[in-house]
Amino acid sequence: MIITPAASADLQDCQAIYAYHVLNGTGTFEETPPSLEELTSRYQTITQAGWGWLVARDAAGVLGFGYYAQLRNRSAYRFAAEDSIYIRDTVRGQGVGKAIVAALLTHAASQGFTQMLAVIGDSENTGSIGLHASLGFTQVGTMRKVGFKFNRWLDVVTMQKALG
């Protein structure tokens, strides 16, 4: 497995991976998968700002992707980032996500970010919570019942890690 900056040619695979999570999981609160055009627009926004969008791949293709962006648009947030990560369902639990997040942390620190936040959909998302904890993130809060998907209320867990 190698991790590289994503290229436009990777976005179709990224869109398929993300669509699976939208339709089957609670790690994202989107309920309709974005089109390839919409995902491409998101990719361009992230990469043009100098933030990271990375993919993990092997001989079979893209295994997963992750990206980070400034936490919020206001200038006071310019040193805080939020990560997002999505892994092909058939390879979850095999270290792909951890490798991508570790690479995102390095990239974000090199771009001057001092804090990384993980805003994790669903307090029952033990995989993402455990992955982030294994990389030194600590849980800093839980927002209760702020999302509604698949006919149930969902919490959001916020985790944070200092960079550098």
C-alpha cells in the first residue's frame, strides 16, 4: 500500500467509496451521495487551498481516501483543521485508515496547522474513534442527538490532537 496526494483520476474511486458510506453508514450525515462533479468541486476547493487530499492504493486500486480542511472559514480558525476519512468497505480494519490519518497529520503540520479535529458521526462508530485514539487524539466532547439518519438520532463525537 502506498499513500499519495489524490489526482483527478482517483476521484471516481473516491466518489464510489464515499457513496457507499453515505448509503450504508453513519460516519457521514449526508443522505444522498454527491455526484462525481460535486466531489470534484470539493477536491478542487481543498487542494487549491493547499490542504491535503490523500489516497491509499495498492495494485487493485484506491483503498481509501482522506482529506483535511481548515475547521471553519473564519480567520481565527486558520491553525485548526478537521479531517475526514473513508475506506473501501472490503478493507476496513486493516490499517488503511490509520495510515491515511497519520499522513494527513504530517501534511497538516507542514502547512502550519497546530490542531487537528476529528468530528465523528455516530458515537457508536468505534472504528473511527479507536483509530483516532490510537494516533493520540483525545475525546473533547459529544454533541447528543444532532443528526437524524436511518430513522434514528445520532451523536457526534469530537476528538482533538495537537500537531507539531
